[in-house]
Amino acid sequence: MTTTNADPRELAKFSELAHRWWDPESEFRPLHQINPLRLEWIARQVGGLAGKQAVDVGCGGGILSDAMARAGAEVLGIDLAGKALKVAQLHAMEAQTPSVAYREIAVEALAEEAPASRDVVTCMEMLEHVPDPASTVRACAALAKPGGHVFFSTLNRNPKSFLFAIVGAEYLLRLLPRGTHEYARFIRPSELARWCRDAGLEVTATRGLQYNPVTRRYRLNDDTSVNYMFACRKP
């Protein structure tokens, strides 16, 4: 039997904000701003999303799930924050998003139920919110078909990321609510790379994400010292 790899406090935190997921000026503004950058990068790595079977792990209110579906993928968004999922479902109905569905299920449970079933697995901004991130990585790998792609995004653990992601983003610039992140849960790229290798994934590309407080814009670059993404392939 699979035990649930989730922190009730983290789920409660995101459930409380659920009604604000699709407000681009809310606490989720950064997610709305970085979504096109992420989507384009993911699509480029997989050779286009059209016709791909995708699962978005820790989908929240469905910002990335919705975008991948609009890019032509058949998407299942999964999360354990029930209120956020209801918001995602409601938005999909209102916006008439094609080929997107949502389920309240743990990634480990879905991996047992439907192993090797997806061309694309995304797990963005979730690893730093679960008690056992390595378990999440293993489950994401198990969901991918042979030759499939798996994507992760998270926060590096070093003094710079503490300064930028917590002090800067949560306290000075107020881009995120205070308490969104816990520094001890940040993950070094070397740690994530090891978990990926142990799960049978090959890391094929990495990308950093940088915020310019003057222009208030994000861009992708090669600096993985704060926010970063991994693209992986299952042999």
C-alpha cells in the first residue's frame, strides 16, 4: 500500500489561496508570468506537444496543464489540494479547454495504476513542498513511457537562493506570500540529478529562471543558482 507523500500544512496553504489561482495579479502572478517561458521550453524539448499524452504533477489550479492542452497535448492534471483542483476544473469548463482532465490522486498512486503511460511528465514547483521529493521523482519516472520526457522545476539551496527566493521574493518585493517556501526544503541540482539517475532518468538539459525587478520580467538563462528546471529522458 502506498503512503501519501504530502504535507497537510502545504496542502492547506495552497487550498486557502485556491480561488485566486486564475487572477493574474494575485499571489500566483509569478506562475502566470513564467508559464509561457516554461511551456515553450518544454515543447521544444519534446519536439512539440501536439498529440502527446501528458501528466502535470502537482498541477494546482491548472495553469501549466491548461497551456499544454491548448498546445495540443492530452493532459491529466493531478494534485492533492482538492480546492485548487476544483478551481482548475471550473476554469477548464468556463474556458472550454480541450483535452484536459483533473484528478485528486498522489503521483505514487497514479504510477502504480498507470505505469509507463505518458509521453510527457511535468512536476513544477512541487518537489520543495513534499516530505520525500525523491519518491516523487521515482513516481514521475515510472509514469513516463520508454523514450518519454520528464520535467522538474524547483529552487536551489544556497545563500543566494535564500536571499532571492525568500528575503527578496516574499519579504521585499512581495511577489509571493510570506511562508510560501521553507529554505531547508530547497534542493541542490546535484541532489535532484542523483534522484533522477537513481530513478533511471537521464538529465538532458537544465535551465535557470531569472527575475528582473526593474523590468518586472522573467527570462530563462543558464544560471541555476536560484530557480532552475531539469529536462530528463527515460531510456
